[in-house]
Amino acid sequence: MYDLTGFQRDLLYVIAGLDEPHGLAIKDELESYYEKEIHHGRLYPNLDTLVDKGLVEKGQRDRRTNFYTLTRRGSREIDARAEWEAQYLDE
């Protein structure tokens, strides 16, 4: 996960927290967190990067709607990141 941008990590966490979210659901979650608009030109290329890295799988719900899920590798990366962060945080 060290080679991901902060935005890509946030995408990964949002996908992990939702049940097969589509792009607009992910966009809505991030806009709520960032408190500003997330443009399609930022969202979808970053989702594609996560797919290319094998962290996320993209499926097709219908002809117009894709959904995203974590791969096992994506889950392992989130777990490893949480362990790494925990060593620096007070309990």
C-alpha cells in the first residue's frame, strides 16, 4: 500500500466499507469526507489503477453500471496498513 496515493487509499477503504459499491456511491462517500466535489476524471482513473494493481475487482451490474469489490490482496493490504499504523498510535 506504500505506493498508493492518499486518495487511492481512501478509495480502498470506502470500497471495503460498502457492499459492492458503484462509482457514484464511492464518489458520494468521498465527497462527504472531503467536503468538496470529486470529478469523474479523478475518480475513475484511480479506480482503474487499483484494479490494475490487483487490489480491487471491477464487475458489471448492467451495461452502464460497474461495481467494485476488494480482492484478497486488497484486504491483506488494508490489514497490513492497520497493523503498521497501530504501532504509532496510542491505544
